[in-house]
Amino acid sequence: MKYSRFLPVTLLATVLSATCLSPVYATEAAKQPTAETTTNEMRRLVIQVNKKDEELQSHVLSNIVNLQKHFGMDNIEIEVIAYGPGIWLLTDKSKYTDRIESLMMQNVVFTACGNTLDTIERTDGKRPTLLEGVETVPAGIARLMELQEKGWSYLSP
């Protein structure tokens, strides 16, 4: 029988493929946690709303509910920061008052930009009335930056 120089490589490949396909290794790989199976990890998301587009605002609120369902309400912190034309989402003129109030009861934080409120008051002579429970910060964009610097994920729809 003639010895082939490729025989050792062929044998090694056969042994490795049989080992890698072994049920023991498949079972171990299945035990490794993935993003979908890790449920106890706290996630944090800050969402900016800077447009008066009601369809966009509705999508933001729906996304929040979807994220709470996906990760579990106890596993995600969400803060929505409204500034510029997006401020109207958080006022008594909002089309989504009931949805926002419901999300607040689920620990979603809604924050209004003080600079925007001041500008509207100077321009219109009247400060918008915010929904009860909406927090105010001096500068909405600064708040976005602070949360991102603390490791929060950021969404700008």
C-alpha cells in the first residue's frame, strides 16, 4: 500500500469534524446565553422627540411598549426627552395623553426641555402646560448627552 502525504490531514479533518458535530458540543453551545435569553440584564434607552409629527410620536410610544415586552418591564429603563417642536407631545395639547400617562405608570420617564419651554413662553407669551408627571430639565440636548455618557443607548426616530 502506498502512503499518501495527505492521509494525516484527512484523518485530522475527520476527527475534528466528528468531534465538533458531537451532541456534547451542541448541548454546551445551546447553554451559552444570548441577548434573547439573558433577561436579568438592565438596559437603558433614551429617546429624543424633536418633531411635532404625530405619526412619528405614535411610533415612539409603540416602540416603548414593544421594548418592554421584549426585555421585560423590570429589565429596561426608558427616558423620552422632548425638545423643539417635539415638546407638544408632553403638553395638555397632546393627542397621546392617555398613552403617555399609562407609560408613566410603568416607570417610563418623560422629560421636557426647559430651554424650549422658555422660548415658547417668550414667543407666545404663554408657557405650555405639561402633563402631570413630566419632568423638566434646563436643556434637553444636554440631558441626552449626560445619559449617553453614562452608557445609555440612544434612539432618534
